[in-house]
Amino acid sequence: MNTRSILSVLMLTLSMIVAGAVTQGQSLTAAVEKKVAQAYVCPMHAEVKSAKPGKCPKCKMDLRQVTTATAAPVEKQTANTVDSPRPNRRMVIPDVEVLDQDGNALHFYRDLIKDKTVAINFIFTNCTTICPPLAATFARVQKEMGDKVGKDVHFISISVDPLTDTPERLKAWGAKFKAGAGWTFVTGEKQEMDKLLNALGAAVSKREDHTPAVIIGNDSKGIWTRTYGLAKTSQIAGLILDVMAGNVDEPATAAEVKP
């Protein structure tokens, strides 16, 4: 066998080895991705994990499928926003047009947020799982804070289903929980509401997957933080008082975005 033939055989053998290694690597990567894709976690409770779809036994939210790219951030975000509440670095508040439960047309930032301390949660009136407990928790916090509500702090419940939740529906739903002065329910055109929910980190493809978090902010001091919406009444009330006083580390910068 001459030199050219030997080189040809060597090159063919090398090509086969490389192709085999690539195929093996692709198979290994696919196997790892498949294994990760089979993991499901609760967006609010990182410790709740499952190998198949289902609901979180704690908050009843649908478990979300995670991938290699999203597995770590989900746990980190959950720890920051639920288990150990801390302020965001930046909170951008859109000044979108909305309607309150009385049908009044408002600008979200100018009329509901500017220079105020607020506590915001997310609900929809057809919800039969987590929304009633979220509203009941708000009602207990409202009662505990007494006449501070509507004066020193304002409660806002934002609909994640604006196509269904008319002002009338929101008003009737709020009445079930004895929503008083200083507690505003918000709906509006879907495009405007989507913009608002995106800015607040509460946009979801399915309304049932909305966050059970409560966002608490002091616009005049530029402080924004969040906590679990089903936390103890005293814990939420205490955090609101801290935000009112500016006693929260790492203050955020709030900015108005005009439409």
C-alpha cells in the first residue's frame, strides 16, 4: 500500500472518529435536556418540585416546566421575592389608562402610584383557587392597618383577565371581601393591561398562572419590594410600614413611563 493510500485510510478513520464523538455528544446533550425538561417547579416555592405536571400543594399554582436556561433563575427569583423579600433595583411604572371598580378612567402612575405608598396584588374574578385567599389576606391587612389605608397606604388589585373583569364585576367581587376606601380594583383595555403587567413582572400566558406576590412600593422614596401574598397578616403589614418609613435596604429607582 502506497503513502497516498495510507493517508486516505487515516483520514477516513479520523473522520469516523470525529463523527462518532459529535453524535455521542449530541445524544448526551439531548439526554440531559430531556432530563431537565421533565422537571416541574412552583414559581413561588422553589422547594416544590415534581417530575410531572401538577399543582403546588402550598399555593395551588400550576407547576411550571423548567429548562436548563430557566431552572437556576426560577429558584433565584423565587428566593428573592418570596422567602427573603428584598427591593428591586429598578421599578418602571407605566402611566397606562385604566378603569377602577367604579368605572372611573385613571392613569395608573399619575393617579394611583405617584408620591404614594402602595400594596399591589393580582387577581381575576372567575378564580376559585388562589385569588379568594389573596383578597382575604388583603382584607385582613386592611383591617389591621385601620385608617392608614387610603391615607398612608393604598391597596391596588390588578386584574389579569381584563377581557372578563369589567368594573362592575370587580366592584361586586371586592364587596365580597369588604374592600373599603383606599382599595382600588383595576382593569382596562387588554393592550394597556398587558403593558402594565409586563412592567410589574406579572405577565403570564395563562391567567391561572399569575403571581401570588404582593408588590409594595413607596414612590416618593423610590423603594419597591415584594413578598408572598399569602404570608401572615402581621408580616405583610410590617413590611408595608417599613416601606412607608423607608426602612428597606437597597432602595430602588422608580421611573414613570409615559404612553
